[in-house]
Amino acid sequence: MSPNLRIASRFLTAKKRAMLMSLSCIVLGVGLFVVTQATTSGFEQFFIRTILGTNGAIRIEDRIQDTMRSMQAGGQNSNSNFYIALRTEGKKYIEGIEEPKLLVDALRRFENVAGVSEVLHGPVIIRSSFKSESVRAYGINVDDHLRVSDLGSQIIQGHISDFRDKPSGALLGKEMADRLQLTVGDSFILESQGESRRYRVSAIYETGVADIDRVRIYLNMSEARSLLKKPTGASFIQVSLFDKDRAPQDAQHMVAVLQYSAASWQEREKTWLEVFRALRISTAITVSVFTLIAGLAMFNTLAMIVMEKTKEIAILRSMGYTRGDISQIFLWQAAIVLMLGTVTGWVLGAVVTYAISNFPIRIRGIFATDTFIVSWSIWHYVAATATAVIMVMAASLIPARRAARLEPGDVIRGTAQ
Amino acid sequence: MEPVTDPPDKIALRCSSVHRYLGEGEGRVHVLKGVSFEAHRGQVYAVVGPSGCGKSTLLYLLGLLDRQDGGDIWINGRLMSNSSDAERTAARGINIGFVFQFHFLMQEFTSLENVMMPMRKLGRLTEAAMRERAHELLSAVGMGDKTHRLGTQLSGGEQQRVAIARSLANAPAIILADEPTGNLDQRNSGIVFDFLTQLAKQNGQAVIIVTHNPEIAGRCDAVRSMRDGVFL
Ligand SMILES: Nc1ncnc2c1ncn2[C@@H]1O[C@H](COP(=O)(O)OP(=O)(O)OP(=O)(O)O)[C@@H](O)[C@H]1O
Ligand SMILES: [Mg+2]
């Protein structure tokens, strides 16, 4: 043990109660920091997982044409299903995908692409014996779609294999099924463009996302094509990735290569993602108040010890201890308390995080969960520690330097008289 | 740094026309009014004089614990009075052993730890050797049986003797002791004084003792009387 550390640990015991105050603030600061980060980022990550599991990492939607060519196209295809959706400086978007097969093949060639699924959707009226509502029918090739979403694990009643095997099968969102009072095996009628057809509920899914569970009814692609009277084309193509974080770059690349608009999940859910980020940062700041108090308490305690120990400081200086040694002795005291507090804080944080992860809370709307969601990450502990170290050590610098500046002659004369 | 005029091997400490003012504004007092002094190796000096004449003030300056307002101080032939704080601190650790008038021990530490503290800073000995040397020094001042007592558990005289042992820890060339026997009975005064004299003779250390005890002063190699901030 270095002489300075030895002296520091002995000085520390002289002011136990004051040090306990800083210690408990550090424990609380570090512990709560970890807990709040674990929950806010837990919910954030769960939200992201829900996005990827429903609407996928990237959605390819509209064809891009520059203004010159699009005017030609508009003239030639005046009787087609596709029309000019939007116009921005020199570019316009043509809604829908005319040649999904070509696009799917091209997309599969991107190295980060894990799955590709074409989707066709259109408005329909759903009619049960109880009531009718207007919803949207989504035509999918089920095996493709299982590769770009978590639809398989979102099934809460029935079996996806029933849907795969029967052309008249349909997958209903939980909210929709509840409102229409339909359960697995019930039959109902879909109406589109004046034609009615009978279908059967193969399974009921729940994503937790209200906009999906209330309005999306999945049909097999061939069935959807004939019901919606769209024998070719697709509304969009959903893409899943191996590395979800590369979605923005990949989307950009796809736009350049395919001349179609490609929206990454980060771009589509920007608003919500920013809400989560703001929440995470603001709780971190709020909880850092504890660490700030720990810093102030440490400042106070050390300043008290310095005042009480001027005599000892003068003795040490007379024995050859340098100014640097003196400030080290006081910084060591802060560091010892900091280490104790931080480690205890980690334990507190981990225990509370674990306890909270079993705490019941029912959330539907943007995702579906019945308990608190936490995420375990070493970085929460690192960030909590960094905050505590910065606050406490910065607060200790001032008293430590004041101790180092004391002139032994002045101190001795002062206490000797 | 300064070239030395006197033979460096003989003179351990020298000061010339040292001035020191204390206090601020109206209360400013000219405490030391041009003090010159030389201490040879192997000699024991007594500094005597009435209370308040400036003995402690001089000792702090010689011990590099305070800065003079005028004059020069050499330690082992090196001009130290205007050196940097770092150099003065190093010189204090290696060359100077200081005994304060008001026996200053580190109260949270035992006698043994107090004596080992300067050795730990210097870091020349192993832990075991430091421990052994501290035991020897404490025994020499009659404290061999109280090595594990905390400073708070010792009487004034006992603390003073531990402080003397501590000042000798790094075998400094110069020992400055401000009334080291002030709190001691005659027998212990004798033990401490004999030990200091023995060190001076054996190891060639220069010992400077401030004392009010005429008997002690009489047994020193030289006595310097101070009055009103100057040596007579
Ligand atoms: N901070 C101060 N301001 C003004 N005067 C001071 C201050 N400190 C000490 N003095 C004066 O300096 C003079 C010398 O003090 P010093 O402690 O050196 O005396 P001393 O010779 O050691 O006395 P004693 O034998 O009582 O220990 C005294 O007259 C004292 O009043
Ligand atoms: Mg004095």
C-alpha cells in the first residue's frame, strides 16, 4: 500500500458519519442510474423489436422517376392503376411496385438482406354476424412474410399452418377479432369492389401496436389478388436485415440501385424513437442529481477534514511529503468512498432491475407487454460509474488542492499560539 | 546550486542576516532582525533566550518550513532559502529532522507508524527494516514498550519522545528540536539529551536544540543566546 493511500484510509475513519452521507448518495446515484437506464432502454429496445417484428427493417414502396421521364410515363400509362403520388424538386414518386419479382430478386442480392416479402393491400369491409367494419386486407406469401416479421410468434390463438393450408384462411388482429366477436374457426365475410367472399379465422395475432391489431387482416396472396382485383404488382416489399443498425445505409444504397423509395425503420419511426431517446436522457439527468449531491457532500466532508487536519498536513510536509502527496491523500479518500459506493450501487442497481423486471404492468398501443421491460447492458453500469467518478472527483479537487496549498509555517504558528 | 565558500564537509547548516516579519498591517512585527548562525557536523548547539524572542521562528526558517523576508540559508552547502517548494520539501525529507515545540504526532497512528512515516516517504528501506529501525529509535527514547499505542493514548512527554524518534527516522544531517525536553522529567530529559549527543558524535549529525533548561544548555557544545530577534 502506498504511504498516501495508507494515510488516506486512516483519515477517512476520523469522519465516518460525514463520509457515510456521500457514500449513500453515491450508492443511490449509481443504483438508480442503472435502474432507469435499464428500464428506459428496455422499453426502447422492445419498441424497436416490435417495429422490426411488424413492419420490418426496410420498406420498399414507391418508384422514383425524375420529372422529365415521369411526364412521358404519365402520358403512356394514363389507364394504369399507378398514379402520380407526390412531387418534389425534380423527382416524383409513383405509388406501388409494378414488377415485384424483379425487385425481390434484386433485393436478395444485398449482402445484409435476410428476408424479402412482397405485400399487397387494399381496403375491405369485414362483416361478422355481430357487426361490420372497414379494415385493410394484407395479402402475403406466408413463408416469405415469416422471414421478415415475428408474425409467427405474435399468434395468440390458432395456428399459422391452418392459414398456410387453407386459401380461405385469414389472420385477424386481436382488437379486430374482439370488436367483431370472432374467434378461431368462425367464418365472416369480406367485401371489396362490390363482391363478397366468405373466409374463416385461422388464427388471431397480437403485436401490441394498435394501428395494426385493429385494422390488419392477413390473407394468402392469391386470395388477396383476386379479392382486391390486382392480378399483378404489389403495394410494398418488406425487407429484414441481418444487422438492423445498418438499415439507413442499406436503404440509401437500395434507393440508388433500384430507383425505388426505401424507408429504414429508423426513418419511419423517427418520432417515437426520439421520444424514447429524450426519455432515456432526461431520466439520466434527473437521476444524476443524486450523484451531484454525492459530489457536494464529498466536497463538504473533505473540506471539513482538511480544516481539521491542518496540523497533520504540516507535520507531513515537515517530513518531506510534497504538495502532490497531500492532495493525493485527500483524493484517495474520495476515491475509496467512490469505489465502495460504486460497487454497492452496481449491486443495488442489478437487484432492483431484476425485481422491476417481474413487476406487472400492462401496456398496449405501441407494443404489447405484461411486465416491466428491462435491458441488461454493461454500458449502463459504465455510464453510471463515469457520472459518479466525474462528479465526485471534480468536487474533491478543490479541497484537495486547498490542502496542498497550505504553508506548513503558517499552520504551525496558527495552531501553536 | 550556489558555490560554497566554507568547506562543505564541515558545515551542515548556515544562515546569514535572516530577517522575518510576522503579522499584518498595524500588527506587523520585526521578529528576526538579521540572524547569522553556523552549525558544524557532530556538534550540539543550544539556542536560549526569553520567551517570544524569536527562537521558534528561527527554527522554522532553518527547517525550511517557512520563508524568510531577508537573508540566506544553506543546507549541506546548498543555498535553500530561495529554492522551489519541491526542492525544499525534498531537503526536509532527507536532511532535516524537526521536533516541534508542541509535540505534534499524527493522532490516528500508533507510535511505530508515526516513526515509520518519514521512512515510508523516503522509501529507502524495506518494510521489515523500517519496522526494526522504528523499534530501535523508540527504545532509545524509552518508548520501546508503547510502540502500538495511538497518539491519543500517550501522555505529553511520551508524545514528545515519539516525535523525537520520528525526527531521527531518516538519519538526517541536521536535527532541529524546539524544546524537546520541555515536558520531560529530569531522568527522561537526560536520556533524550544523551541520545541526541550520542548521534551527533557517532554519525556527525548537527543538533540544534532550543531550550529553557540551563542544565541542558550547559551540556551542549555551544550556546547561542538570543534576545529580541538577534543573537547576542
Ligand atoms: N502571527 C504573528 N503575528 C505577529 N506576531 C507574531 C506572530 N506569531 C508570532 N509572533 C511574535 O513573534 C515573536 C517570536 O515568536 P516565537 O514563537 O519565535 O518565540 P519563541 O522565542 O519561540 O518563544 P517561546 O520561548 O515562548 O516559545 C513573539 O513575540 C510573538 O509574539
Ligand atoms: Mg518557541
